[in-house]
Amino acid sequence: MTNKKLGIVLLAMTLSVSAFAGSVSHKDIVDTAAGAGQFNTLVAAVKAAGLVETLKGEGPFTVFAPTDEAFSKLPAGTVESLLKPENKDKLVAMLTYHVVPGKVMAADVVKLHSAKTVQGQDVKISASQGGVMVDGAKVIKTDISTTNGVIHVIDSVILPQS
């Protein structure tokens, strides 16, 4: 192998390792979400619900995390109402409905038809050529690894049956 070819191979390997290292978080679920910049509403809700320590715990957890844009799709006043202390039980139920025990990577999610949430109810999962849906929310990014689980980003807030 010539020096030029060896240099190209080494450069490609370095870029591959760098790209992989960038996708692995050395933070827990809460810190990863807080640092991403697109989950501000979710992080505020987790704090208001008193779930920070739980989601910073050992886990592992799989979180279907709605973005700030997803929360903005809810009817006006919904988030503000849920963040009130008197609605803490509803907020906890809604947030824990987004969490599945264990670390379920995307390759495993696509094989499921449903998953039992920490809240207690099952979320419906469907996979097609158009992508993966969780209770009608589209999974838009997968496999954000954290020290205590994995985050899959969804485009809508999912709500448990009342």
C-alpha cells in the first residue's frame, strides 16, 4: 500500500471514530436532553414533575422525547396548565408515558407492536417504509445513547388514555 493510500485510509478511520464518538453521550438522559437545546419544555416538565432524580438514576430507560416544537403543537395553554402544582399527577402520568423500562435501541423498536411504559399503559408502535410511529408520533431521530439509557426523538407529544 502506498503512503498516499495509507494516509487516506487512516484519515477515513479517524473521521469514522470521531463521528462515532460524537454520537455517544457521557451524560445521563436528563443532562443529554438539557444540553441538546431542543428539549427545553421537556426538561422543564421533568423538573416540575419531580422526575429529575429518577431519570438521572441507574435505569436503563428508553425515552421517546418530544421536542419543543412537538410541545408547541398542543392546544394553547396545555403546557402551562400541566406545569401547575395542582396538575402534577397528570404531568407525571404524561411524562412517564414517554418512558419504557430498559434500553430499547431502534433496531429493536421496529420489531415491536407495543411497549409497556413506566406509566403502566402500552404505547402502540408501528414501522413502515415511512418510518416508525409511536402512538401517532413520528420518530425523527434514534439511538441517542446516554449513560443510563437511550433517547428517541419524536415529533409530537403522546398522551396516555385517561
